[in-house]
Amino acid sequence: MSEVDQSRIRNFCIVAHIDHGKSTLADRIIEKTGLLTSREMQAQVLDNMDLERERGITIKAQTVRIIYTAKDGKEYILNLIDTPGHVDFNYEVSRSLAACEGAILVVDASQGIEAQTLANVYMALEHDLEVFPVINKIDLPSAHPDEVKEEIEDVIGLEAQDAPLVSAKNGIGIEEVLEAIVEKVPAPAGDPDGALQALIFDSIYDSYKGVIVFCRLKNGRIKKGTRVRMMATGAEAEVVEVGYFAPGQFIPCEELTAGLVGYFTASIKNVKDTRVGDTVTDAERPCAEPLPGYKKVQSMVYCGIYPADAAHYSDLRDALEKLQLNDASLKYEPETSIALGFGFRCGFLGLLHLDVIQERLEREYDLDLVTTAPGVIYKVFKTNGECIELTNPSNLPDPSEIEHMEEPIVNAEIMVSTEFIGPIMQLCQERRGRYLSTEYIETTRALLKYELPLNEIIYDFFDALKSRSRGYASFDYELKGYEPSKLVKLDILINHEQVDALSFIVHADGAYDRGRKMCEKLVNEIPRHLFEIPIQASVGGKIIARTTVRAMRKDVLAKCYGGDISRKKKLLEKQKEGKKRMRQVGSVEIPQSAFMSVLKLDNDD
Amino acid sequence: MTDTDIMLYIHIPFCVRKCSYCDFLSQPAGKDIQENYVDVLCRQMEETKDKAVGLPVSSIFFGGGTPSLLTGMQIGKILEVIRANYTLTEDCEISMEMNPGTVNPADLELYKKAGINRVSLGLQSMQPEELKMLGRIHTAQKFLESYEMVKKAGFTNVNVDLMMGLPGQSWEALGDTIEKIVAIAPEHISLYSLILEEGTKLYKEYADSDTLLTEEEDRALYHKACELLQKAGYEQYEISNFARPGFSCRHNEGYWRRRPYLSFGIGAASFFEEQRWNNTSVLKDYLRGDFTPQDHEALTEQDAMEEFMFLGLRTLKGICEDEFTRCFEEDFREVYGEAVDRLLAEGLVQERERSGSCWLSCTKEGLDLNNYVCGAFLLD
């Protein structure tokens, strides 16, 4: 390609509340501009992972270049950066936003504004993006686009009267969206002849090419042979290939110039050298200052991940290493548990992130895992003045050494139909929430603001919220900070032996309830043995709950005749196989399902 | 019996109606299908005869389904074909399962004439409400009539099948059933603890019911029942089987002692020359004459050792350690010493001297945990 006309570039992303149709709209835009025929289109082109397609969510930000001939007869380069919608992946969103000049705000014509709509808009505005709304799903019978337009103007203050009315599903209004992009998103500024200054917004690892760095050029140009320097890490390398993104593939090109979004490879072996948010410059003609980067990602949730079969420890380590290459927000370090053996303490952005990583490990790497209860990072202030950040409950110092503890608190916004305000407020109360305010969006909807301890929302808050609002509540949060709290460690003893992998930190007031539920759950998970097994919950050495697994009294087949023999053999083998996969704690064999079952304590009963 | 004896099993997959607990291959079928089936059975027996050359047959078993749905003529024809193609020992035990309400004096006489010398009657219970729950087609009265008919026809070796551990079953009910059966004094009684098999009608109705017996309740009933039968002169020789002296079922003993058997009819399992296989379980295919072995499995020495243990340990007599050493030419203690010691310590097995050999068997507790015990004998 010859010199790109910078005034014909539009870098934009699409932001929306989850489920409002972001990925579908992206698909239609790609289809409309003729990149792929509809026959070639797989639903949700940009969601590459099986997992993304299945769950209908976007996890990794994806980028694609589109050529569009506008009504003014001119050809434009549109760089679309698809972003994740879930609150856990806000981090990915903010990275993508920094690479754009504009954002399409997709709002569902029947649902209207939701908590994440607001969060995403504010984030886009913080990045100085030009945001314009699009009303989607206008084909639904429940659509009320005019009211939604008013809502957008009233609540967010965005001009919405001429917002394109779209049905991404049915391909209605896509042309208008494309025109609006050309018209409303500003062309990138920046000097193609200045010193190279490019922002790394993502990177992935390819076993042939090494690290593939995704970047947005602010100034200057980059091509094969350019000697680049990453300003934060200081790593230098010679560019082997530059190019841009087509759906599902990389298209090499001659050079990338200011304003463009693309990638380069430089035989970089280590993803750590290309930190997301870092600035790339030309080693021979460096720019004066790095671009403002991003906030470093904070792991919010921690849990232990262990191979179900201890022999697969190194497979798990390799898998985590590879996953981290494509997901820098995943943290892990080795740890040992008496009950579970060798494994890793892993840090995640949130519970969905944990879920996604766990599923990817199981599916893409064919691993069978045992996960311990997720927890947050607690600050433990010791009497000797030391402060430790606790990610594994087993490492809690002796109570006598603890001066006080602090736990993370989030600011939560819950958008809910007014009829469900009662039940939702009650839920927040149960989760130790501190009420801040209620704002009425319209007569039927309100935005509740609460301060909530993070450890109260990482388990099943989403589920509880959905069930108590019949699916009509949406939720967003951000970390506020740490506050002192009366926290205790709850231990579980099985046959009088403490099982470290089942310990967790809980607020003192909830310890009894939680302990009881765990004992009740575990009693159904631990198979009967030849002897009776007490299951006890204890806090500071004091037993607060107990259940008992009765001794096994019957394990026999009534019949074993000609046709039953092969079946009996299979049954015995299955029992033996099951036993092999159990964890031995003292004289008790604990199945992996027991460790998992305590993750799902239903708080409604 | 000699070391070369084999056994034959003939599966009759027809029923008047399926019982609510049954997950066997059985179904109601018309007369012409039954006739057709008998022909195909005979053909399979003819085609298989070469395997059994020089091997005397010491036991034949007609199982089902309900074999007594076949007429005396049909059973006669099958046994004729067997005699024409196989060598039967003089004392060959020929058993046939019958359901109360499906027998009549005329056919019984023909069965007897054809060579049937042992009858197994599926009763399950003498309690009307239990029979109803199980979906049986007969009443307690009907059973007594059928039993009378069987005795009158001259059968001197009769088994009655009973079932225990039904949802909500009390000892009064089970004890009453056993007492009533002991009173008519059959030679053999089988007492099966109910297994709720997934997919059965009973499973659907009771799987989540709180009337299901707990392990403790089930075992209490079982122990009382064993005691009662023992007192009445029935010796327990296997987990679910009781017999007056000299009347244990030769066919079933054969299964637990790994005697080879050839089987005919749909879904029937064979064990021959250390191989196991099944006939097709699709009636349509079988009727077309498809006798291809399914799920064929060639047993390794290790498989054979495991089977030796887990089958033998179902019997009260247990397994003979010296026989194991002799059969496999490996020292029993060498292979299983560790497992035996552990189970001895747990009180689940015992070692006893019997005519100069050491026998290993389950204790009373070990019988209740038979799967656990047998699991210990699976080799890595």
C-alpha cells in the first residue's frame, strides 16, 4: 500500500452492556464491507475461542481492518477493535479504548441503559473518545427506541435523536452505522514523519514468529528492519514483519504509519519484554517521551489450582505458562498443599476470568483440575509492624501475631427495575453492603449504589442478583480500597485432621453460618469409609459446626451371574479408578468433587 | 463334575409384562416371534457345537425373561437339538426359570419329560402390596397354586426367588414372606437385595423417595433373613443364595468357579477358553441369524486372577489359595498377600483350613462390603 491518507482512517471500538449485541454488530459491519461473504461468516467472527462463541461473550479484545467506500465516494480504512463486555474484563476494554478515537455505544432497544453501559461510556469519555449511540434490537416486539433515546440523553447526556436504529441480527441499519463512523469518529492526529511512538495494546505468542505485538501508532512509522525499543523494559529488536488484521488472520504489509492499528513481529521470545501499555519507539531515533500507559492490572481474586492427578503437575505448569503468554492478566505462582500436593496459586481479574481460565485449561490443555475456594487479597497487619498481602488463607499468621486485618471494598452500581429494589437491597444488606444512594433513571428503573466487600461478591453474587430480580438487574463495580474488618480463618477438619485446601477467610459474623453449610455439603461429598468420619468446622481452634459421614455398611451386588461378570469387573475398576483420583488426608480419601462442592454454597437456603 | 465340564445357558427374552424393577433383556412378544426365536436358537446351538467337542455338559440353564412362556413342545425341541449336538453328563442339571401364573400341568409334564430337572420360580414376595409395587403379574395365591403344580408334576429340586430391601419394607413383611416359603419347603431359596436400576419404572418412582431403606436398615433386614433361613435348614452358600444340603445350584456355582459356558439367545454372555463375549442384544438382528460375538474380550492371566478372586469371594466357602497357586503357577501370597493382610486386619476376610488347604472367604461384614473386598484384588 502506498502512503495512507491519515484523514481516511477511523479507529473505533464498540462498547455495550453484555448481551446488547456488540459482537453481532461487529459481524454485520465486517460482512457489509465485503471482507467476508455471509457464507464464510461464522457467527461472531471476532470471537475466536470456542469458549467465546459458546458462551456468547468476548474475552480477548480483537481487532480487524475494514475498507469502506462511504457515500462521499471516498475509501476509508476502518479499524474496529472489539472489546469484552463483562465487568471482569474492564482492563481489556481500557487498553482497547486507548487505541481508538471513537466508540460506538450499543444500547438494547428494549433493555435501555444498564450498569455496564454507564461504566463503559464513562471509561470511553475518560479516554477522550467521541462516543455516539446506536440503538440495537429494534426488531424485537418489546423495543421502545424513542424512550431509550431519551434515556440516553437524560442519563448520559449524549445526543441521541439521530442515533442509527439497528437490528444487527437482521442486518438492518448497518449502512447508517458505517456512515456515522466516517462522519463522527475523528481521523487520528499524529505526525507520520515524527519519531516513532506506538502504544502496545496487546500481544500474543506464536510458536513460529515469536511474540506478535499489537500496537497503535501515534507518531512516525514502522517497517521491516526498523530497530524498535520498548521504552519501559528497554528491550530492543529488529522488526521482521509488519501488518494489519483481517478477521482471523494477519495480513503483512509494507509499513504502518501514524494513526494506524496493526502488528509487528521481531523474533521476540519473551512476552514479558513487550508489556502491554508500553511505548514502542525507534531505537535510532527515539521519541522524547513514552505515551501514558495503562494502570497495571490488579488481580482481584485468587485461588489454588491443582492437577486432579498429581502426575500432571508439569503439564499444568506448561499450560499456565502458555496461557499467560496470551493473557498477561493471569498471575500464578507455585504452592503446596498438604491435601492437594503441588499446584499453583493463581490470580484473576474476577470470577468470570477464573472460570474462563479454568475452562481453557481443561479444554485446550485437557487437564483435570481441583480448584480451591476463590478468595481476595487481604492485608494482614502484624503486631511487629509488618504488613502482608494474604492470597492463601493457609498462610495466615497466628492470631496472636495479628494486629488487625483489612479487606478490599468495591463501589458497586446496580441497575434494577424499581419493583425489585427491595429484594436487591436486602441482598446487599446480607452481603455486608453499605448503602450509598438510589438514583431514579426513569420512573421504573433505579441505580443503586453500594459499598460491598469484594469477598462477598466473588462467589455467587451475580447468580443471587439475577434470581432475586428475575434477571432484570445489572451490576458493575470498581475497587474502592481497603478497610479494616473483623475477619477470621475458618478451618475444616476431616476425621480430626485439618484440610488446608478447604480453609478460607470469612467475616466473623458469617463464620458460623458458612461453617455449617460447608459441613452439610461435605458430608454428602465424602464417600462412606469403613469407619465413621466426623467433619468439623473450626475457628481459632473452636469447633463451630459438625456433621458425620456414617460408616459404610453395604457395598455389594445382589447378583453376579453369567452376564454380570464383565459388568462387575467394570464397576470394581471404576471404583478403583475413582479411589486413585481421591486425595488422601490422614486415613480418609477425599474426592476432588468435595473440594469443588464448597465453591457452590447456595446462600438462599 | 470333571475339569473339562462346560455349561450351556439359553436366554428366553419374553415376558407377559415387564416388571417395574427389571432391566434385563425381556419384552412381551407374539407367538410367531417366539416360534421363530426358538428356531434361531436351535440354529445357533447347531452352529456352535464344534466348540464343545469332547467337553461334557454338566449344566443347562433356561433363563429369562420368562422361559415358561415357551410351550412344552418348544422346550422339548430345544433340548432335543442340544442332545443331538452336545454330550450331556448323566447327572446334568437342567434348570428352568418359571413365573407363577405362566405354568400349567400339561406343559409342566412336557418340560419334565424333556429333561428339565430343576425349577426356579420367581416369586419375590408374599405381600400383596409388595407384589404390586414390583409390577408382578401374579398374586401370592397364584404362586402357591403354581408351586403345587410344579411339585405335582414331579419336580424334586425347586428354587423360589425372593426380593428384599424394597422401599419401606419392614421386617414383619419380609419375615412373613420367608416364613411362608420355608413352610412349603423348597429345596433352594434365592434372596436378592433390590437394586434400583436406572431407567426402570421403580427407579423413576422411588429413586428420590424417603422410603428407600438406608444401608443400615437394608443390612439389618438381610442379617435377620439370613438367620431365619439358616434356622430353617437352608445353608447360605453365596451372598444371595440358600439351599438345603446338596441342593446348591450347580449352574450358578459354575459361574463363581469360572467354569466355561456357551450361551444362546439375545444378549446372552459366553465364557469359553478364557474369552468373554455376548450375543447381539437386538432381537431383530438375532432373528436374522446374526451370531457375531459382541464386546469380545480375551482375558489376560491377570484378568483371570482377578476374576478368580472376585467371583470366588461371593461364595461363603471362598477361594482356595492352593488352587490359585496351582492354576496360575504363581504363589497366592506373592500376588495377593498384601491385600489379604489388610483385609484380615479390617476384619473383612478370614482364612480357614479345609481338608488340608487354606481357604480365604469373606466374614459376615466382608459379605456386606463385597465390592470393597473384591476391589482389593484388582491388580495394577
